[in-house]
Amino acid sequence: MTAALIRRFGAFDLAEDCVQDAMVAALETWPRDGVPARPAAWLTTVATRRALNRLDRDQRYREKLAHLANGPGDERGGDDRLRLILACCHPALSREAQVALTLRAVAGFTIAEIARAFVAPDATIAQRLVRAKRKIAAAGIPFRIPSEVELGDRLTEVLDVLYLIFNEGHLATRAGAPSNRDLAEEVAWLARLVCRLLPNEPEPMGLLALMKLHLARGRSRFDLTGQLVLLADQDRKRWDRSQIDNAIDLIERAAGRARPGRYQLEAAIAACHAETPSIHQTDWVQIIVLYDMLLTLAPTPVVQLNRAIAVWRLDGPYSALRNLDALAVDLEGYHLFHAARGEMLYELGRSEHAHAAQRRALELTENTAERALLERRLFNRSSL
Amino acid sequence: MKYVFLFCGSAADQVAFDALTPEQLRDRYAQVGRWFAQHQARLGHGNQLQGPETATTVAFQGGRPIVKDGLFMEGKELVGGYTEVEAVDLDEALAMARSWPGGGTIEIRPVVMQR
């Protein structure tokens, strides 16, 4: 295995072709008999993914694509990938199945790797994959590129799956390791792939930009002792400038298509933060305007919460708290709602209510790093 | 592939249906008629079912058939009709289901084919 890895590591083009072979194999075998694809092909895929991990993917991948663009059979390979991604994220599959299939078939993760990322037993993931493949075959889920009319919705489904996986890597909502940077980077690679397969669609660019902006700040999210650091307290000099510039380029290119979407707007909001040298110079008005645009497309309570936090920064806790009150029912089970509310209440000097809110936030949080942060807050405030 | 569309509805759907004016009702039937005409080539056998108050169930308990008045599943949703659909794949079936003008909920089930 190691020898094969090293061999493939040196032969990038060959490895890349092997990924394509594995995908074509999946395309052929899944709809026909629903059995897992050839193990050898999957091993190659995994080996290739590992090799890709250690390379400067941006640079190499551009070269590879330039090379492929001139060669024969490129279109079919690209279309096959797109078909595979769309099938893995078909809306007739459960979100869990979409996630597992995408990681397995498109990103070449092993069952054990998926299980580790989602803190689930191997057997659970294996069974999830078997069921999903069975449904693809039995229900007649096709490997085909949908019509122009359907593509928008189907693409949204793909992007939502990718962003969910990304957040699992970036934020790690489950108990255990606070962050899984590798998972986040792998899935950013997938987002880049979707951008290349659908070069006229602005939303994949928005998602990729959003991921890059999160990754650019990734290293400053934890301090030397492994403690979580909030946006306001992060050392902005440690943010990855080239990654940020890259993301802003993408946002501008996407905006050129004049078809705004949820991910483009979220990326634009993240870019506002990324471009600002200190939290005090943040253009909160601009951010609130972007949240208002986002609310017209995605009127969700979490977006409203984030907007209320921007209002807090601009106008103070009083008006922000009034905004939060309207969300109390919808977000009762969301730890960040209580954490934000607690901070606002502290500012108003309502310590007792603030404490209750922070304790509720702590009860609802599984992630170890977030728990530690909330505990620190509770401790500091109660010793004042 | 062969599928069966199960046309389902909830009590709320029924209330909304009952509230239609005679004119609206005629429109609705005309739309549904057009849907069936448009997809005729892909449709197999199908029927609208009489109301849930007409249902009878036979349940085998310990191998013995027990006859009862009413539905098998006492839920909020119930099946009001069905049709067979012949489609290339699920996406084609979904496109047909999306264009259904009758409201409610459609459950799409692939049929077990003879081997």
C-alpha cells in the first residue's frame, strides 16, 4: 500500500486518471447491481486523495486541468463526475446518506474515515452506504445531468451537502476533537471541483469563497493552549491574506453573473470581516444590509440571529435583544442563541438572566472547545 | 422502471378541498384531467378511492383473519387514489409528480419487477 502510494504520489496524472476510473466504475456498477464498486479502484481513489492532500493542489490541479482540456475524453470524464456528485446528493436520499455517499464515492474516503469525521461507529456508516446504494438501484435514481430547469435546485442540494460536511470539519458540532481541518480542506477541494464542472454557475464560487474565508482564519481560531478564540479576539495578522484575496476574487467573479444567492451573500459577509483590520473598524451597516438581502433568499432563524448580533455591534444590546426575543421559540435548542443573548444581557447589567442564558448555552453544547469557552466565560463573570 | 404514485392527503387538505366553490372545483377537475391526458402514454392502471369511512381492514392475528371497520393506519394522511407510472428513472417520475395540479402529497414507490 505504501509503495503504491509513493508511486502514485510521483505520478500525479496517472493518479488523477485512476480517480476518474473509480468513478466510472461506480457509475456502471451501482445502477446495475447495487454492490460496492471494485475495491481496487476505491483503494486507488483513497491513495490519490492522500497524494492530492500533500500537493499544492491549486497549482497542480490547474496544470492538470489545462492538460486535460487539450486531451481527448475530457468532457466525458467531467460529465461523469458531475453525474456522480448529483446522484450522491439526489434529493430522494436522506441528508445522512448524501453526506456518506459524497465522501465515499466522490472524495474517496474510507468507511472508517467517514465514521471518524461524524463520530459514528463504522458499522453505522457501512449500513448507511449499503442502504443508500440499494435505494439508488431500486428507486431508479439516475446518473444524469438534470435539465436546465431542475439544475438550480439540484445544485443547491449539492452545495448544502458540501457546506454541511465543511462545517463538520471546521466547527465539529459533535463531541470529540474540536476541529478537523483535513475534512474541511477535502471538502473545499470538492467545492472547487464543482466550480470547475459548472463554470457558469455563481453559487459554487460563492461556496468556495466562503470556505476559503473560513480556512483563512482557521489557524487563529485556537490559541497556543488549544482554546477557542472568537472572531473579535483573533489575531488578524495571522489570517491567510492570499487565501482571502483569492476568495474576494471569486466573489467578484460570481457577482459578475448578476445572480445573487445564499452562498455568495454569506461569502460577502465573511469577506467584510476578513478585510477589516480590527473588530472596531467593522462596517456593520454593510453587514446588516447583506444580512437583509440574505433574509429575502433564506429567511431562517439562524440568519436572523446573526443579523441581530450585527445590530448589537452597531446599536448596542437593547435593540438587538428585542430582535432576539422574536426568535426565542425557534432557537430554544440552539446554543449560540443563548450564548449571544447571555453576552447582551451582561452588557445591560442583568447578570442573573445573563448567567441563566450562558448555563443554558453550556447545556446545549457538545463540542469540547466551545464548552471550554462558555465555562471560562461563566467563571470569569461570576468572580467579578 | 415502473412506479406507483399514491395520492395522499391530510384532513387539512380535505377541508381545503371541501371549501372550493363549484367553479373552483370545475377548474381543479379540468386541471387534473389535463394532467392525466398529458401523461397518458406513461400511465398504467389507476383509480380514485372512495372515502376513508368506507374502508374495511382484514388483519391476521395469530394466523386468524380479523375484520374491522376503518383504515389500516389511523394517521393524519390517507391514500385517496393511485396510478401506475412507467418512467425511465426517478427523475422522470419526479418531474411528472411535480406537475400534479391536485395538491396534497404524492408518495412514489418503485414496483417489484418479475425477474
